[in-house]
Amino acid sequence: YYRGNLPKPELRAEMRRLFAEFAALMDHYGVPYFLDGGSLIGWFWKKEPLLWDDDIDVGVQWQHLFVLQWISKVYRNPHFELVVNPHFIFGEPAKPNNLIDARLISRSSGVFVDIVAYYPGLGDLIASENFLEELDDALRSSVYSYKMGSPVPRAVLFPLQRTKWMRGIPTWVPRGVEEKLRRVYGPTCTTDYGERVFDPRQQRWVKPGAMGP
């Protein structure tokens, strides 16, 4: 579905349209999810995507991928397609082509929501061939693991907080947003991001030398 990069205004409008559909779809079927990755950083700073982001990141608990798999079979929309990785149970972190567990994709532009699963327990459960046998122990674990990062304490993720994003779309974020971000991106991610810092006076991401007075 990718047809080239969209101009920024069109991209922002397309991302908002896509996320509004995703949020409504998850709420309709009762699937809990939360903003994650760069999208969570954008929410933390300005309740909007980062200026340079061209996709949306969310997390779900692994068991809800079974629900998403069923939804993908009955979901009929001429504008969007829901795709679930058939190998999500046994995905291994070392395989770069198997990091994303599902996507909601715009048929007109190729813009997508990346959906990543959080598994109960430590990362060894993710690659285990005895997944179902070990699941009972994992469900009692106090941490969740995912394919692209270190384990996260359950108390940092849950209970989820209801909030709004992208000019008022209802959504969810983890309980401990700042701790989650610092665990994944390091201690400075709530003060700067890459080569830019957030200037609260201008309400913009700028290069360090462009900070307002």
C-alpha cells in the first residue's frame, strides 16, 4: 500500500484518521492497548506524535493477539486492513523481520499502527517451544517482556490510564509513563530526544541552540 512519502500536513491528517479508526476498533471489541515507543514520547510531551514520526506505536498483552487474529478475519473496511503476524507466539527477539506482532494499515497510503505484544514473564518464554506448558508460571510473574526491549514491571504498565491524544482521540497510556520511557530510552528521554530538546516556551522540539529565552 506504500505509495511514497506524504507531505507533513497530509501525513498528520492520515495518521489521525488511522488512529481514530484503530482506537474505535479496539474499544468496540474491548481490546486493551496503550501508546508505546515514540508515540508515547509524543504523548508525554505534547499529546501529539513526534514531528518526525510517520507511524504509530502501541502495545497489547499477548493474549489479546488471539482476539486481534479473530478480528482480522471479520473486519471489513475499504480504507484499512488489520494484519496479525501468524508467528507471534514463538517470535524471537533476534529476528528483525519478526519484531512486530500486528498492524493496522491504511490502504490508501501505507501508513500504519505497529502493534507489539507484551508477554508475561521473562524473555525466554517468547522463544520457548513449550510456551503453553510454561504459561502458568509466567502469568504469575511480576514483569512483562517484549521483543524489542528489557522486561518491564507489571506495576509500571497496569492499570492503564485513560487519556486523549492527537487532538482529542480517547486512548490509553501505561500507569507509569515516565518510568516506562526511561527504562526503554534512558534517563534523558524525558528531557531531550535524539538531537532535539523540547522547549516548553515555544511548545516545540528544537535543536539545543534554538531554545527560547
